[in-house]
Amino acid sequence: MQLSSRLLPATLATLLAALASVGCASPGGLLGPAVAPTTQVATAERGVIAAIEIVDQPVAAAGGGAVAGGLIGGVLGNQVGNGSGRTVATIAGAVGGALLGHKLEERQRAATSTRSYQVRVRFDSGATQTFHLAHAEGWRVGDRVRSIQGTLTRD
């Protein structure tokens, strides 16, 4: 198989571009990295739990209660009166239903709030840090703990 004189320059250009991109793919080019990678040593800070606070965050209403309440109130209001009285009753029913539906949804979502814990640690170095934990069962103020890269464990 013989390459024509027109294909040879295009093939060489493609080959050179491919080789150049391989050299650019690694941080140090074809010769490897310019600086040897460093390893990080995990250091542990020891301390004492100074405080534990419970944080309850209610789930915000999404608006579904207001929409459902408004629809039901509008339908019920439409059943009352004739003519312009029916229109007023429909609007009043929709607004009242929306307000009531929103309040009911807020009350229901408040009962399903999320609970988390803020654990404040006073380290032996004198520094303090607050950790946000989903569970704090078994933790007590005064417990000896250590922090390794932001993770709190018993000491």
C-alpha cells in the first residue's frame, strides 16, 4: 500500500498533534512530574466536649396545601349563591381554602422536623470547634475526644 503525496503531510501533522497532546496530558509532560508529590500526615487534635446543642429545623411548606385548599374552597364556594354572589363565594372559598391548606401543611411539616446536633469541642491547644452531627447518642459534655481531618471520634 502506497501513500499519496497529498496524504503524507496530513498524516504526519495528525501524528505530531497526537504526540504533542500526550505530552500535555500529564502535569510534567513526557518526562513526568516536575515535583515529587507530597503526602499529607493526618494529625489528631485532642480535646473535651464543652457543649451539645439540639437543633430542630422544621421542613418548610412546599405550597401543595395552599393549592389543594384553594381548589377545594373554590369548588365549595361555587356551590353557594347565584350570579355575582356565586362569584364572590367562589373567590372567598378559594382564598380561605388556600390559607387553611397552607396552615395545615405547615403544622404537618413542623411535626416532621429534622433534628441535628451541634457539638462544641474545646481542644487542649485552647482552640474551639463546632461539629454538626446527625446523631449524638452516647456523647456527653466532658467526654474526651479527638478530631482527625474534621471527623470527631472518642479518645
